Amino acid sequence: MPFGLPGAEPVRVTTDAEVFDFSGDGHQLFSPGGEVFDSFRVEAAPDVSAGSGIAWLLRQDGGGLAFVVATKFGLRRIETFGELLAALDIVGDPTGFPLADWPGLSISVIA
């Protein structure tokens, strides 16, 4: 799927790892840590406990990324595009991120 941001050239992105593995030269993988995905990131204020949101990108101190969405049933870690679509159907109200319950992380509010 071609994707473009204002002022940038369109790029082809995919959420399918098999498509990316087969044609990585012609596609970027749309996932946390990817160039296109990261262009959507909005950095949180230094005191994230005072802010609220519905989606966060988590960075583990030892490396690694995770994506979390606030649903009507609580926070849900998202691993696949299908899980993201399912979570968006049950998205909850904006909430503060319980950083104390998730030690060893830094977070960025996405939405």
C-alpha cells in the first residue's frame, strides 16, 4: 500500500511480515521501530503520569518495543495488526498510563 506524509515522498508499506520478507527492498514494514511507523509518534511530556491517552509506544530499558492500547476492558498489549484492529473496535476513554505498574519502561503517547 503506498503511503505518504505531507512533504515526503510516498513509500510502500506492509503489515505482513511475509510480504516484507519477500520484497523488503520495495516495502517498509509498518511496525513499531520502523521509519514510517515512527513518523506517527508524538513524544509525551516529561511527566507522563499527568497526561492521558489511548495508545502508547513502550521502550524497554534493555531494548525492545511494545504497543499498548487502552480498551474498555483495560490496557492491551498489541502484537499484530489484527490485534490493533480488534482493540480499536473496543477502544476505551483516554486514561493516564500506570507507569508504576510497568517498571523499566519509557513511553511515548501516540494518541
